[in-house]
Amino acid sequence: MHLKQFARKVVVATLILSVLAVAPAISQDYPTRPVTIVVPFAAGGGTDIIARLLAQKLEQRLGKSFLIDNKPGAGSTIGAAAAARAAPDGYTLLMAPSPAMAMSVSIYKSLPYNPAIDFIPIALAAQTPFVLIVNPSLPIHSVADLIRLAKEKPGAFSYGSAGPGTPHHLYAELFRSMTGVEMSHVPYRGSGPLVNDVVGGHLPLTFVDIPPAVGVIQTGKVRAIAISTKTRLASFPDVPAVAETVPGFDAASWQMLVAPAKTPRPIIERLHAEVKAFLPELTERFLSDGMLMMDNASVEALQDFVRSEIARWEPVVRKAGLTGTQ
């Protein structure tokens, strides 16, 4: 009996040692062939640009091709679902935007993946602040002015978005819920038409991602009154953060590189370390495109971040009447 127990312990110990020996080998040998990064949008957008920057750096550091596979459609869910179903071997990754990882959970009736369960984070690549712009003919020079006027004339102001459930929409809804102002929503097909209508005076104001608005801000065709992130931006030092007037307001789109959940942990850790090591080299490029670097403390911290973002946006989606609308 004792011999049998001893034999079992020897077998278990041998298996553990084998696993420990194989884990470093998996990491050191990876990748042995090209890796695909799925981008759930068409080529040319912000998510695609970031994915290509990361792919280029990973190719240089790991010696194998990192290929971009654009799979647009259904607000990023088609590409995200395809990546979630891919073999968890480290050879299919996803460049996931915040709507796909956090907001869509509440918006879609039956999302074909669960971002908190079906993916494991590798690294947060960048954060895209939004700017609150108004038509310069309006007597609104600050967030305080907007809140005061909107409360004096409930429903007099409308705001635009790039479509229901987009960050433009939800950031404005977060602003409404935190300030108690009443404003009506006007959906557009993208940031370009949205900005054009603020310039033309057809739309009073909007939250918008910075790149499409830089030119009209610089020429004075619109007035930038606030930045959506909790602190000011170096590129717009004179534009205050919304949080300076509305404490706790913090909203920005973010991009995260993720892999199917069962991808071997040694591969995840190696990719995490590689991306974390080279991200500082992209700081100037990100800043020039109106983006910011984000913290990448650990894979576990990133998992907590995803869960916290899902929880943070659920009540905003609910108050906007968007729960289960897609």
C-alpha cells in the first residue's frame, strides 16, 4: 500500500516537473509561424492603425510576421466573435476596442462572446480622449456654462454622436447622468459629419474623438471647452478636463490586445512583456494622433480592468435606454 502511494507521488511529481519544463519552452519557441491580429473594423481607422504599429514592433522583436486581418461589421462584434472562436494557440489575437470589450455586453441582447471570460488580456495599447466641442456662436465657454444654460432651458440643447451606443453617445449620457442636465441625442453616421454640423451651427455640441476635430479647433470653427479624460492633455494644455467641474468624470476609448482565453499562459506572459517593453517607443506617435499611453501592471490587473469597465458602463447604457437594443 505504501509502495503504491509512493509510486503515485512519484508520478505526480514527474508530471509537475514536466509541465514546468515545457512552459518556458513554449514561451521561448513562440512564434514558429505567422501570427494574425484580427481588427474588427475596416482598414484605416484608429484600431487598425494601432494594430499595425504593434504588429510591426512584434515582428521586429520576435522575428515572425504579425499579419492584420480586418473583419468589420456589427459594431466590432463580428471580428471579436471570430477571434473568440479561434484556436487558443497564440496565433490569433484581437485588437479589441473598448466598445467590444465593455459597452457591447449591455447593448447586445445576445453577444456571441463574453469579453471577461472568452478573452485574456495581453496589453492596453492606448487611450483615445474625447473633446467636448460647441459652436462658437453659443455663449458657452466652459462646462459650468453648459450646465447652467442647460438647466435654465431644459431640453434646449442637443448633442450628436457617431451612432447609438458609440463612445460619443455614452460619454454624453454619462455627462447627463452626472450633472442632471437634459439634452437630446442626434445620431450621425460618423465623426466627420458630426463635426461638420457643429461647425455649421446645425448641432450645438458634441463629444468627439480628437483627430477629426483638431483642424476646426485650431482654426476657431468650433470651441473646445473640455477634455473627457480626468486630466488635461499636453497637446491642449488650455482646455480643462470635464472632471475639473464634474468630479469623477473620466471617459476615453481604449484599445487592448487580447487572445482567446485558453491560450497558454507562457505565451500570454511573453507577449505582455514584449508589448510593455516597446510601448514607450510609441509615445510620441500616439501623442501626435491624440492618444495616451495606459498602465500595464499585470495580466491580472488587466482582467480586473475589463470587469470594472463592463460594470461601469452598464448603468450608463441602461439609463440611455440602450440595454438589449442590438
